[in-house]
Amino acid sequence: MRSPFSGMDPYIEACHLWEDFHTNLISEIQRSLSEVLPDRYVVRAGERSYVALSLDDDGEERQFLPDVAVASSGSSARRSRKFKGPGRAPAVRSDAAPVVMRALIKTEYREAFLEIRQVDPKHRLVTGIEVLSPSNKCPHTKGWRFYYRKRLAFLQGYAHLVEIDLLRGGRRMPMASPWPDSPYYLLVCRKKQARRCAVYPAYWAAPLPAIPIPLAPPDPDISLDLQPLVDAIYARSRYGRDIDYRQPLDPPLSADEQAWLDERLRKQQS
């Protein structure tokens, strides 16, 4: 079964298939680029990993301080041990109801990315390629802060940057100019033109645009066509078996968009 969407299928994100899709897309991009890169370049996968504490039901991160007795030392720790509470023990009620408390859980995040490096000299970084994860679009979390700092270095001319956002949810990274009114985007920032980015709007009703991948001068760009990669992942991973297209999206499609989808599904089933 093929996806009814010509571009990015938003149900991959909505049906909790994003982690699998992200892993596959990184691998497909790496394979595709490796086939056309000149011999003096290599494309390598990297990974950011970090641990965050969050509430068990909403995933919101919480900051916490270590125990005072553990963090203190010297005279301050001795003073804390000398402190005594009230002289009388607090009264205990035998009929007291239990207190409901929410636990913090530790979650480890791994975010894969790609780097194109020039073999000589010394595997110099030429282009960074990022496929954004949900954690990169949740402001002021660890995932957001780590990527934000890395992104700033690229936008200041550290190397070329290719940023691929195929997520409807979350908040986009801050820019001086307004983002295009599209559910997705593909961004290319060239080292020599740092702070000026070419942004390609992307949609689910039209194939994703092919984008240039800049290399070191004087080498010309190579082209990355994402749509065949997305389609191949969808078919190979059999996402159609896990997706119920009758379920509404959040945020929902407009009436015209929903009518378009219903017609596409009807034609697929006929």
C-alpha cells in the first residue's frame, strides 16, 4: 500500500511512527549521498545523546537540585547537621488519606545526524545535515538547547547546514524572518552566506522538493531528492498497516484538505 499523500505523510508523526521513520530516513539519506559524492568526501552518521527527567504522563522536563546534604561541604554541612526541628513530634492522624505524588522518570534521548567531511585535510567538516526530532522543537528543553547551540555555530559560518523539518508539531527554531506558511520546510544555509538561508516550503499534497547539498569550493552542489526516499521507507516499513486514516489529525486538516484526503483514499480502495 502506498501513502495517500503525495508529499510527507502527517500520519507517520501522528501514529507514533516517527522514531522508526527518522532512523530510516537518516540511513536513506546517507546511502543516497554516498552514491553520488566525489571520492574526496565521506558522509558519516553522528549522534547526540542526553538524559532528561520528565513527568511520567506529559513528558515535560523538570529541573531539580541535588540533596543539600550531598552538595554541601565543610562547615556548612556541619551546620546543617546541628539543626534540630521542633521539640515536639508532629501529631499523627490514624485516618489520614494517602498523598498522591507524581514520579520523575529518566529518559535517554538519541538524535542522529549526518556530516559530510572532506577526507583531506583531516576529515574537515563541510556540511551538517539535520532531520529535526520532536525534542528539537520543544523550546528550552535539553534537546532544544543542545541543537540550538549547534545551529547557531552553523548559522555563523562554521560549515554548511541542511535542516529538514518534516514535523507538524512543536515550535520552529527562531529566525529573524517569518517562516513560510507550510507544514514542513527544508533549509539550506551556505557557509559563505551565513545568516541568509534558502528555505523550501514543503507540503503533504505535493512531492517534497529536491534540495541542493553544498560542498567545498570549487565542487558543485549535489542534489538530494527526498520524496523517493520517503516513499521507499513507507512501503518497506509497511506503515499502512499501522495507520488508520479515518482518525482525525491534531491539529486537524481543514475541510478542503479532509475532502481531498477522503477522495484519495476512495480512489486507492476502488
